[in-house]
Amino acid sequence: MVRTEYFMDEQAYLNRLQELWQKNWPEHLRIDPVYPLGEILITEYLQQWAAKQPDKPCLIYYGRTITFQEMDDLSNRFAAFLAAKGYQKRDRVAVFLPTCPQFYIVFYGILKLGCVHVPVNPMFKKHELLYELQDTQAELIITLDQLVPLVEEVQKETSVRSIVVTRHVDFLPDHPTIPLHPTLSVPPLDCPGSIDLLSVLQEQSPDYPKPDVSLDDLASLNYTGGTTGMPKGCEHTQRDMIYTMATMTTYNLHGEDVAHPVGLLYVPAFWIGGQLGLLLPIFTGNPFVLLSRWDPLAVLTAIDRYQVTSFGGVLDNLVELMEHPDLSQYDLSSLKSTTTSSFIKKLNPEYRRQWKALTGLTLRETAYGMTETHTIDTFTTGLDKDDRDLKTTPTFCGLPMPGTQLKILDFETRELVPLGAEGEIFIKTPSLLKSYWNKPEATKEKLQDGWLTTGDIGMLDEEGFLHFLGRRKEMLKMRGMSVFPSEIEIILGHHPAINGSAVVGKPDPAKGEVPVAFIQLRPEFSDLSVDALHSWCQENMATYKVPQIRLIDKFPLTTTGKVKKEVLKKEFLKETL
């Protein structure tokens, strides 16, 4: 039942939420995040771990081990190279690479010199790459040999004056212990006119000028996905980075102490979620097995061979593991913690049951976050008793991280709404972006008195838990009724024949909008009819939520695995309606 009490005083509202959060805080979790080496630069974390445990593995890349001392030394050499080329504090350096050890080396070298890391999606085509290079005015770019032709194609229209090139083979072992993805075995290309990264790391002295770098200096420009207009560069600092690491590792990574932690990373390093992977081994001082991309056989091999204790992945990937024909040949007993993010498939009690039967672990959502907040603003650890997190109004996002505040405002009046009522999520967090790069108007619009206006529809329930209902631009209005695509997608996820779904809105002259569900069936149910699916929807959701159904063989996806709903609207709806 929705409460009717309105909080006229914001401080009273926030105080009430604090009381609820304290009341519902899981007993086994600390109330303050842990910084293993203190609130210092992440580059100092690397230096200290290199001194304390020089021979301990930092990264394991298909069998190639890079120790903490080696990572520190190689990043020093790259920092020295940047200094020798004349780069200084706040200069932007673009990193146009897939996930690989070279990404880590240049990332820490960039930060050591006080330059600004600009991660660029390696799936970008000409105009996307040109936009980010022009927006940041980066004068140097590090890229893969396969991508050099594209960089050279746009270079004359940008500020880029130097191209540093690296190749997959540069850091792969002669005898891999983990199956290589086919993309790693492509022949290396000659790139005349480019600077060879491996030669730099072998020949450059590790001595570099030590600029005065603080926790609050600009360190990274992380670009939003560009779902509303062109992408915007979010200005983040090293303080943002270590706060995110402290909260993530304290409240999301391990549910218990682990004697010998070993992580596993395969997400794209350019993504804000991938930046967490860049930081994790250095912040924790523990080894991580690094994979260039998702590959179920490589993941299973890595967990078995290196006794991986924790990893997170998209739910579609974890389902692929559970259904892998060779699953029984691999030992997954070392796992102590796993988290997931629901993109196409949605976490439900059945998937949780299957994962627990396989690993003995409770699979949890990573919860709420965005590029602007450096991700992971809430946690769900310890809040899954009797699947309460999966049985409430979707999507259950749990409690805010310590230091983070939330409030829900009416989209139109900008007044606080009661607990239990829907509105726009506003968030204030220590890791909030400082501004949008070169976009003062967008900064003024989105940052208000230290609060970020998210554009997300959400609700804080009567116990203080956050629920995410979707982007406002995705919400449908059907004869005055609010229809949330995310809710329909979660309900569809309970149908045994449905492999994944994506719901968009279609204009309707009589109803305003109607939901259209694009559904991908599991192969063994390929003969299931649209009529049968429609009947199931009528039995399992309110009449106004029942979608029109379109079957689809494959979803258009972003690099990070999200469905491109605008593509569905523009292409598939045009063709099928």
C-alpha cells in the first residue's frame, strides 16, 4: 500500500531514509567501506603493492603472468615516454584498445603523469571515433594494429599527432593455458609511421618527472552511451575511482573472507564497468585472470585452472555457462562470490536456483549505477532472503552505498513524492562526475545543488529500498496508465520458451502508446506461435500491459550487451507494423 505522507521538508525526508537504511542494513556487513592502503591515489596503490609483494601476480593473461612489480615498472616507462613526448598534466590521451594487459599499462602510465585517460570504444566506426577525438582534442592515441587504418582515416580532422600501436601477440604467451579466442590469432600488421608500444616499454627508462597529482584532479573522461543525443564525457577523478573500489569490494565483491582471492575479468575495458576491472587488482592487491572478451570455454578453463574465487557477468553469459555441454568437466568449487547484470535475460528465481545448484552461491544483481556516478551506487548483498529482491516491483536495487544519498521527485512539479510512489531518481554520491566535458549547459541542467537528475524512473519503498523502473523516455502511457518496458521484460523472462525480450512503444491513435515485445525464442521452442505467447501474456499480466509480439532471431546490441531499442523502433517496427 502506497503511503500518502508527503515530506515537505527535504532534511526530514533524508533523515527518515537514513533511519530505514540503518534498520535494514545486513548484520554481517560493515557500515563503512574499507580502503586497504588508505585514501590515496590508485597509482600509489600500485606502487605500494609493487613494493610489498613484487613477485605476486597482478594479471594472468591466457597464461602470461604480469607481477605487481612488472606492472608498476611498465607503467612507469609509459609515463616516462609521455613526458619525453612533451605531454603534461591534464593533457588527454585516447586509448582505443580491446581488453588486454596493454590497456592496464597505459592507463596507469597516463595517471602517473597526471594526464587524462580517454577510453574509446574499439567497436567505433569513423564518425563515432572522430566525434570523441575532436571533443577531447587528444593529441596521442594508443590503439591496436587492426585499428590503425581507421585512426589514420580520421587523423587529419583531429588533434592527434602521434599513434602508438600494439598487437595481440605482444603479451600473449607462447603456450597459452586458456583457449584463445579466434580474434587473438589474427596475423599482426605492419604500421609504418606509428610508434611501437612494445619497443617503448623495452627501451624507455622508467624514470619520469613526478608531477603534483591529487585525488581531486581530473583523471578520466568516461563517455556516456549516447542514448539521448551525442555521448558526453563525464569528468572523473582518482577519488571517484578509489571510493567506488572501496564500496564495491566491501559490499558487492565477497560475501565472506576468502583466503586466496582470485578475480576474473572479461568485460570491455573502455566501458565504465570495465574501468572497475582496471582498478580492482590494483586496489585489492590480488591477482585477476584477464580475458580479452567473453568466451564460455575460456571462462570455465580459467575458473578451474586458476581457482577463481569471484567474478561478475551479464546474465546471458552465465546462462550460457550453465548450459555448456562440457560444463561437468570443469571444477567451479573455488567460486565464493558471483554477481550479474540483466540485459536481455532477466534474473529470476529459477536462474538463481540453477546457479545455486551448480555453485552453491546465491546469484545477485550488481544493482544501480551509471557512468555519471562511476557506477555501482547501491548493493543487494544480504537482501535476497526468500528471493525478496526478485519478487518485488522490478527492478530491486537494494540500499545505497555509504556516503550516497537518494531521493525521488515528481517529474513535473519537482516536489518530493511519498515513499512507495514513482518519480525521478535523484542521486548524490562522492563519486559523482564533476561536470560534462565541454558541455556547461548539460552540466547545469543535470547537476543541481550537488544532486544528479538521472532521468530514471524509480521508487523508494516504505522500507527505503530503491526500485528502478526504467528510463523516463522509455516509459509508455496507455490511456493514462504507466507501462514500464522493464516490468514486461521481467515477466516475459518467466516463460520457459523465451530466451530474451526487449519491449518498446508503438504510437497508437486510440490508446496513445502500446507495448511491442520483440522476443527471441530458445531453439527447442522455435515452433511456438505468437498466438500462444499472446495467450500466456494475457494470463500473466494486466490487460493494458499485454504487448503485441514480434519474434526476432537476433537482437541489435551495443558493445556492452545492451539492446539497441532505437534500432528496433526504427528498423523492425517500420518493417513489421
